[in-house]
Amino acid sequence: MKLVVNNSKLAGTVDIPGSKSHTIRAVAIASLAEGDSVIRRPLAASDTLAAVEAYSRLGAGVRTQEDWLVSGGRLSVPDDVIDVGNSGTTLYIALGSACLVDGVSVFTGDEQIRRRPAGPLIEALNGLGARVESTRGNGMAPIIVHGPMKGGEIRLDGSKTSQYLSSLLINCPLAEGNSVIEVDNLTERPYVEMTLRWIEEQGISVKNEDFRRFTIPGGQAYKPFNRAVPSDWSSAAFFLCAAAIIGAELTLTGLDMNDTQGDKAIVDMLCKMGAMVEQTANGIHIFGGSLRGAVLDLSDTPDALPALAVTACFADGETRLVNVPQARLKETDRISVMHMELAKLGADVEELPDGLVIHGGKQLAAAEVHGHSDHRVIMALAIAGLCIDGETVIDTAEALNVTFPTFVELMTSIGANMRISDC
């Protein structure tokens, strides 16, 4: 499928869908809790449904109606291989949950998942008493898990993704013994804060020593809950950046500036570049403006790189997106991919080991570009197309279903000239 985009004007109000990160954590914790939980306003997308499928295989009962109903607390050996599709978050968190089961589980995923590193998490789970191995010996899926883990003391490299630590924080409280995790080079700290808030609201005891050492008593238990999922700041970033570039006035509803999602930092970043953003009684209100280049540290917000790279192309002067080497380990190498595809549109972009340098203010031209089956790359290139004369065509648009199946619908509702084509 292809996404066809033309120059557009935007205005209006958008209700941002639920957070992928919150939804997957909700599914995991509800599955581990003894009893019935209700997840209200979940994000229904490929990644979150992969979590539903994984935990259903592990013995949870999940009904995906308007609200999701989860009957948990009875994890068991799956009757088939667990295929997480394109969801790295599901892979990492569910690997830890499978280590609580007395038996063998096997995990795989799509081509991108089978290229994403899990070695540090595998090593950590082995140090906690499970037996976990990559079938190809390369620290990537397919992965075989022999549980149960017992607890112990381990050291974890947190430089590639925070999801390794989140997996341990969610699952170690249910191990038989106590666990101590020493963390080196932690990135994406807000996602760890999100996980900690989830488990602490569940009454789980975790001693956090400056995000460098965590002590987790074993033998704890989760309890059922009834909770709404907050709107997704990672998805909102594309609407905020589009408004900033075009000079539009938009209101985004459902977002909470007090939520733990790291990508809410996009507000401060866009303000630094010259946009005007304010919180009102109706939601987050943005007035696009004359943008200027800036130096932006994305170590805690790697998912914002594609949208900000596009935004920088329309800002005067130089923008540096730095300190985000883990962006190379997402669904694609997003640093390399955004360099490659923005260059096709005529942008002046330099690739750094840990980010991008964009020399903004150049005239861009419509072209056919490759979405690389990466949902965030596709959405970023789409907002570029909104600001370019002519027709921008982005392939592999079916990947939008991974986290944001209603992206085109919501964009067109505020005036975007874009459509999905099967040709």
C-alpha cells in the first residue's frame, strides 16, 4: 500500500488515541494479576494486539471489546510459538513473564523483530535463574525460554533500550526470591518512570537508587484494576510537528502533561524552535510559527527523531538531533533511514553516529520515498508531504497499523490531503 500526500492546510481539533506503551503495560500487568481487570480506552493496533495474543498464549483470558477485559493470574506453558509480530515492547516484556512459568516458551516475530537485539535481557534473565537462549546464537529472536526464574543479583546494560529494564521491573516482583539490578548507561528514563508508576500504583515494593540500582523483593502479587489508557504523546508528535511547520492552529485532546510519557517533551522542543504551544481546558493548543534551528537532546525521546527531523527541514538554520544512538535499533535504523529519505526530497541532512544535523530552509520537492515498513518513518514523511508542492508518495503504508491505524483518517479530518492507494 502507498500513502499519497499533497500540500495541505490544517485546522481543527483531534482526539489523540491511547498510548501504545501504556496499553502494553496494562495488558501485561492485568495478565499477571489474580482476577479480572478492565482496560478502558486502549489503543487497538498491531503492536498492542500482539501483546494481547502473547499473554493469551501464556494463559490469560482477554476479550477485546470497546473496553478490554483481562482475566489473569494463571500463566501457563503456551500451546504454540508466541509470535509478537512487529512489537519489540511485547517481546521484551513477555520474555520476562514467560520466565515466571515452569516450562518452555518460544518467541519469534517478523523480519524486523528478528533483527532487534535482546542479548542484554537474555543475559539478565539467565542471571536470575531462568534459561534463555537465542536459537541463532546472536541475541535475537527466535528465543527459547525455560522458566521459572528465581531471583538474584545482575548487571544490566540499559544503553540500547529501556524496555529490558521495564521487563525486569514488571516481572521480578513475582519471582520466588529477591532481585537486585545494577543498571549501566540507562537511556529513555521516562519509559522506566512509566513502568515504575504502574507497578507502584499496584502496591509493588521496589527500591530505586537513582535509576542505577533497583532492589525488588520477590513473592509479591499484582491486583486487578479498572483504568483508562492516556492518549499517546508519540502519536501526537506528528500532529504537533505538522502544525508547527504549516503554521496551523490545532487543538489536541486527551493528552496529559503530567503523564510519564517521555515524548511530551516535544512541546518544549517545538517551543524552542519557535512554535507556540499552550495547555487549555480543551487540550493542547498549538499555533504554528516561524521556526528556527535548535540543538535537541533526544536520549529520552528516540521515537521523536523522525518527526523532528522533518520539522527541522522547514526551520531556518541548523538543527542538531543528538545523543540518540538507540534510534538505530528501532524498527529500522531511523537515523540512516531519515537521512536517506529526506535527501530524496531535497533536504540537506548529515548523519552522525548518534543523530542528525539538518540544514533547514531548503526548498523541498515531492518525490516517491520508501517508508521502510516503519510506522514512524511513514508518518514523518507524510507530514513533510503536507508542506511540499506536488504529490509525495510513501510506500509500505500498511505499517501504519502497527501503532496508529487511524492516522490518515484523523489527518484528513483536519484538512490533510492524503489518501491510501493500493497501486
